[in-house]
Amino acid sequence: MTIDRRQFAGGLSALAAWSSVASMSIAQDKGREPLFVATWNFGLPACQQSLKTLEETGSILDAIEKGIHVAEADPKVDSVGVGGAPNSEGVVQLDACFMDGATHGAGSVAGLENYPHPISVARRVMEKTKHVLLVGNGAAEFAKSQGFQQQELLTPEQKDKWLAWKSKQPAPPPAAPPNHDTIALVGLNAAGHLAGGCSTSGLAYKMPGRVGDSPILGSGLYVDGDVGAAGATGIGENVMRYCASFLIVELMRSGLDPTAACRTAIERIAKHERKSPADLHINFLAIDKQGRWGAAGTDADYRIAVVRPSVAKLEKPFLVT
């Protein structure tokens, strides 16, 4: 079949238009300028702190940890750290994971009580133990042994909200209200070293002991130093069943750009769940080894923070409908 010049030009135009949509919210520059990307609006000051820490210490691991500290320490962020929403019994239980893409070293904690920075405890699990995941009292005892300081995590504001909610519930409590604004923060330094972390207080008013995707490697976060990193926020159960962050990294390995990988993962999950994407409440972000970033989600209000030395901004990810 022969194709004349006009047909060929039209085909190129169509391909260019498709590429523009598929690459929405992806940085096209491929330089090795440091890059930090995080979920939600509160990810912006977190990423800014990450960049500042990287410039001061030269450590991408320090940068991830100190950036997430910002969200964990902010009582106005009601889904992470101090001021996080409690479980159905009024107890704040925190989850976090930390991963170094260069070594595949990783650490996680789940159901951690009375320690405001689970991301730091998770990093210490990675660096000081032969294990990956510590939970509950064991995680708290480890944090104590490492010299971390305890702090009351339930703020008066969150206690009042919990009491108001509790007073309206039959026994046992019904499903919790939607609250799933996890911080997932991933970064790349100028040398191409990838790392990431994820921290949350979990679903508001969850059953005691419930653990979502955030501390589970391959679900809430995954980092492969040869490919890229991905993180998740949303209803953890809908992420965990598909190892979604690992899936996104593998899709990037196969050649998809970060936004296309996030979008493809959501479409695959929606197909298997036989649900509209809007009913899933799952949102992802990703960066690759080349310094490109991208994101896709099912929630219209989902935003990501993108910070480089030359830019600090919030972006609206690709909305999967």
C-alpha cells in the first residue's frame, strides 16, 4: 500500500496529538537535575525540604526522610503523622516504608503508636536490622531502642472529630469515611540515585490493626534503581491486591513513560474490579531513571508536587474516568 505525502503528514499529526495526551504532566527534559515528586498539596513543602536537604547533605536518603518529616510534623495534615486521624477506637496508628533504589534496601513499620516520624523508624529498620517490616508493639519497642522520642499523636481537634463520629455509629462501626491522603515522595539526584518513602495514618476510623498499602513494598511504594520509582495514595485495599507500584515500575521497564504507566495500571485494576475508575479512589505518581515524571488518578482533586532546582509547582495528573 502506498501512502502519499498528505496522508503521511496527517499520520504524523495524529501521532503527535496522541503523544501529547499520553505524556500529560511529564517533564520532557532528560537532564540529571535533581527531582522530587510527592502526592497532594502538602507534598510541595515536603519536596522543597527534600531539595534543601539534598543540597545540604548530598544524600538522597536524607532528602526523602526529611521531606516526609514536614508532612508528618504538620498537625493540619490529618492523614499523616501528628494530627493523623485515629482508628475506630480513637488510637492513631501510623504506617510507613522507605526504599533505596540503588541497593533495593527497604524498611517498613505498621501500626506504630506514639512515634511521630514512622518514616525515620522505617529507614532505621532498613539500616539497622536484617528485617524489612516491623509491626505494632515490636515496631514501637524497636523505635524506643533506637532513641526515637515518643509523642502524643491524637490532637484535640482530631479527638473531637472522632468523638463526634463515634457518637453517631452503631456497634460495630460501619465502613470508615473516605480519608486516604497518604504522602508518597520519590526522588532522583544528579547522579541518578533513586529513593522513596511513604507515610500515613491510614484510613480514618479504620478497624484497629488494619494495615493498608503504604508500608507494603510494591503496593504503596516501589523503587528500582535501574528503572524508576512509583508511589500510591488512595484506598489501600484497591492498591494492594494488584501490587500497583511494582506494576507501574515494571510498565516503565517495558518502555512506557511515567504517566502512561500510571494510567495503564489504573485501567488494568478497573478492568479486573469491574468498576468505574471513579469508584476505586486510587492515585499514583512515578519518576523514571531519565528524570521524567508523571501521574494519573481516579480522584478529580488529586494533585502532585514537583520540585527541581528550577521549579516548584503543583500539577494536575491525568484523570482516568
